[in-house]
Amino acid sequence: MILRPRREDVLSIGYYLGRIIIALGLVMLLPALFALIIGEKNPAMDFLIAVEISLVLGLTLAQICRTDKDLNWMQGMVVVSLSWIVAALLGALPFYLSGHWNSYLDACFDAMSGFATTGLILVQDLDHLSLTHNLWRHLIMFIGGQGIVIVALSFFIRGLSGAFTMYVGEGRDERILPNVIQTSRFIWLVSLVYFILGVVSLGITGMLLGLKPFSAFFQGACIFMAAFDIGGFTPHSQNILYYHSFAFELITVMIMIVGALNFKLHYCLWMGRRTEIFKNIETRGLFISIIVLFVIVGASLGGLQIYPEAAMLFRKGFYQLISAHTGTGFQTIYPAQFFGEWNQLAIIGVIFAMGLGGAVCSTTGAIKMLRLGIIYKALLEDVKRIILPEKAVIMQKYHHIKDMLLDDRQVRSALLITLSYLAIYIFGACAGVYFGYPVLNSLFESTSAAANVGLSCGITNAGMPAALKLIYILQMWAGRLEFMSIFTLIGFFIAAIRGK
Amino acid sequence: MLYKCKARSSKRKIKAQSSKSKVKNLKLLVLGLSFALCVLHFTFAYAQAVTGRDLIDNATEYNGKIILFEGEVIGDIMIRGEHAWINVSDGDTAIGIWTEKKLTEGLTHTGGYNSKGDWIRINGIFSRACGEHSGELDIHAQSIKLLNSGGIIQEGLNLGKRNIALVLLGALCLSVILQAYIKISSRRQKV
């Protein structure tokens, strides 16, 4: 029997959703202040309007649904999944007001793409967009990469014992420190330290490349936020091609790899356990996967003599592969060049890289290395079971921060999420084919959206069908939250309709 | 009679000569035309500026050829020693232009939020995967012509947005006051 959600459930969900909206509104004050400082009047108005709408909505919702009760598991999951939709709807307001997006749907697409750290864009005339709107585009990637709820938990919501449910709901199932709030703050600390290092190195490099100091550091900050949080937005329409620099590309490669590593691994490295990077199942898996896929991509591109020199192969082939594997979506080739110049095997290699992703508890999307490692170990265990005598005791171990025994629950969870990702990749590809795009192109774009990568072969543009835009928005949302909170939200609505 | 015959034969000769010369002229014309077509092939083919999208979609066809590309200078002029990189957008696609530094000296405005960049025409060699720049799709400029000078865009405050912001500010103040009132009254009730 399905139980209909009670009034208290709705009140708790509404109350915490209201508080998260207030937090989002306060965050939007940052670009509003920035606009006032640099004298961009109309962008300042766009953000003031968005802040006011968010605060009025958040305050009203929190007041109507006021409750002292803590969140239970189901409520937490529903709050998380709804928060991301509301964040995209409200975050899109300044975009839409700027006039650079053709419709509110397009603005919502880019807002969801930003929050989910995907990087697919529908913005028009990006090269003339204000600095303030560009700051917001990249800031939402930074916020989304850490987790919208984590931002709220870290700075705006205190003393919430049900925080762990929301933390898990945002696709993170590992606590670095015993307390979720402490974990969130540690994630922010790591991010801020890398932010300073990244912005300084990109800023100085930018100046050496011929950018003016303010422009170099502003663009450095934007590129860092997009690279570390594996987003893929850039302030210019040419993406990373704009900079025409190998050094700049090399720095972004390093930041992308750092962003694709588990925050728990960062914690170990900070604590001096440097050997962990070589022993961890995720980093090993990532390393092997990158090598295997680069052999495939490199061999197919090299065979066609598309990039006859090693430096070309690195800057075009390897860069796209790393960008895909880490889920960033930075491009050093134009979207049309994928299918115009690359052969199908190289493209399949990139699709695999996008679909696999980086580490769990990082800012990357997709299936992720730990799950693949667990599935691989489970397969080994089953093979051993067949080969070895029946009485043999078989225990499969793997190393992830510490030595762990493989259990069926982990395998089931890893398989469930992996199958969900595969299903959503195929679903998006079928939708693309339905709207008249070729199969491989559709699979490429669908995987890019669902795995929150952002590489595009050209399907994503303002002229594509509105239904496909909606499907990609759903894919980005589901892919970022890793399904559990979405399943809970669907269950919540079913229970509200059919429950007793 | 003999005179008449001679006259006829000379007329025939003249006719034959004139038809021969006509054939010759025609041959010369054909040769001249085909020569002109061969020699002036590039000028005819790319006398008009190509678009960025066309260049990318047909990169192999244009590779290594001299092309004309028109667009707005956007972003930054990045000086690299005696050369410079500029990015030029035709309104749809932006392409990197590698040029001698001196060719950029006439450029005064680059496109951004508050500025409209100079509109220029580049005559240069297009590369699908430039050997000098590790595989970049770029144009090496031979000449740059300034077609339209850009300028600063004066930004006026949008009054509609200002009015909406003011109305919403009022609504926000109301909701804050209402919330404070509810809090105070609930505290009083508890007391």
C-alpha cells in the first residue's frame, strides 16, 4: 500500500526549499555588487530583480511552511531534487533579462547546464555579454559543482541533523569528516585553495599571452571555476580556442584532472598520505581508462593523418579526450570538426570517455570510476567462484582510501546507477534520432548532456526543437543528482496521486 | 574571262583566309579565356569573403588557400612578440587570425559588452590544422583592411527594469515586515 504524503511532509519540504531559495537569492547579490562596482548598470538591474524575486519567494514559502521538524530521508531527497529545478528557474532570470537568450527556456537550459556543470550553451552573441552575466555563468558552475544544497548547508542553514540526506541526494555518498557540515566546509576549503592557485597561474599566463591584467585575472577566475568544477563554460564563444596557447591548455588540463579526483583523496593528500593516489581503485581506473581510450582516439586520428604531428595530436586529440573523461567540456576544436574531420572510432572513444567520467565525491558526472571498479571486482569474484573449488572461500578486496571488502550491496548499488546512466544515455540518443539527427551524433550529444560533460557536435543550438531542449535539461538534472533523489521525487508524486 | 576566274579564285582565297583567321581568333579567344580562368581562378573563387561556418564546414577544401574573411574584432588583441593573435567574429562564428603586429596597429576597438569592435577584412591563408600552431584552425593574415571603425556603446539605464526592481523592492520590504510581525506576535502569544 502506498501512503499519501502527510501535511507535515509538504510543510518540511516547503520550509527547507524556501530557505535554500533565500540562500540562492543572497548568492545572487555577489554579481549584483560586482555589476555596481564595475559600472554595468543594466546587468545590475537584472540581478537586483532576480535577487528580489528569489527573496520574496523564499521568505513567503518559508513563512507559509514554517516548521521545527527536521528532515527525514524522503523529505531530504525531495528537497534536493526540487532545489535544483527551482535554482535553474531562478538562476535563469538574469540571463533572460539580459536579452542574450532567445527564450526563457533557453535561459533555463543554460542555467541548468551551469548548475549541473555540463557546459552546453544556447546563449547568443556571447562575445558581447556583460562581465557580470559571465561571472554568474561561471559562479553557478562553482556552486553547482560543490552542490547547491552544500552551499546552503555550509553558509546559510545551521544545526540541521537531516543534512546528510540532502548531502547524499546531491550525488555524494561519502563523508570526508564525521560531520556533514564539516565535510561541506572542507570541500569549500579545498576548492578555495585551488581557486587561488588556479586563478594566479591562469591570470599570469593570460597576461603573458597578451591579455590586459584585469581581463587576464577575470577570465582566469572564470576558466578556473569552469575547469575545477568540470563545467566547460568560457567567457568567449570560441571556448579555449580563444587563447591560442599550449601553456594555457596545459594548465586547464591539470585543473580538470584535479577537479576529477575524489575530495576524500584530496583530504588524504593534504594529510600527507601521498601513496593513496597510486593505490586507490579510482585513480588507477582513471589512469588505465585514459591510456586505453587515448590509444583508440590517437590511433584513429593518427591513421587518418588528421593531425600529423605529435603536438597537434596532444592539443586536439588528447585535450578533447581529457575534457570528455573529466566531464569538463572545454573544446580546442569547433563542434562541427568532430563529425566533419574525426572518424567514427575516435568519436566513439570520446563518447566512452564522456560516459565513464571521473571519481565519486568529486565534481564530475557520469558513471564514475569507483562504480566501474566495483563492477569489475564483482565480475572477477564470480569468475573465481566458477574456477575455484566450491568449498573455497572467496573474498574480493579493493582499495579506496582504505582496504575494503566487496559486498553485494555495493555491487547492486553500483550496477543500479550504471544501468540508470546507460538508460538515460540511450533515451537521449533515441530522442535525438526522433528529431531527425544521425544516430552517432545523437548519442554523442545525449551522453554529453547526461554525463554533464558539455562537449558538443553541433546539435545543441538555439534552433533545436524545444522538446529536445527539455529532454537535455532533464538529462543534465538527473545525471548531476545521480538518480536517487529523482526516483524519490517521482515516488513522492505517485504517492500523492495514488496513495491512501 | 581569265580575269574573272582569277578574281573568283582570289575571292575564294580571301574567304578562306578570313575563315582561317576567324578560327585563329576563336582559338586565341578560347586560349585566352581558359588562360584567364586558370590564372584568375583564385580571385574569382574567393573574391567575396567567406563565412566562418563555411570555412569550418569545408575546411579541407579551403585548406592552404588564400581567402577573404570579414568580421568584428572581439575580445583582446594578444601581442606575441612581433606577431599578434586577434579573434574575428562574422556574427556567427569567430576565428583566430595570426598576424604581424604592425597590421594590428590601426585597430582601435575590440568588441565586448560596452564596445563594438572594428569591422575588418582579412586577406590571408586559411589552415585547417596549422602546422605552425600545433593544429589550430586559423588564418594567417597577409593584409588587414579596416572597413568600419568600432566604438564605445553608451549604456543608458533601462527604466522598465528600474521600475520593476523598485516594485519588487517594495514587495520584499513588505514580506520582511510581515515576517517580523508574525514572529513578534507568536512570541507574545507564547508569553
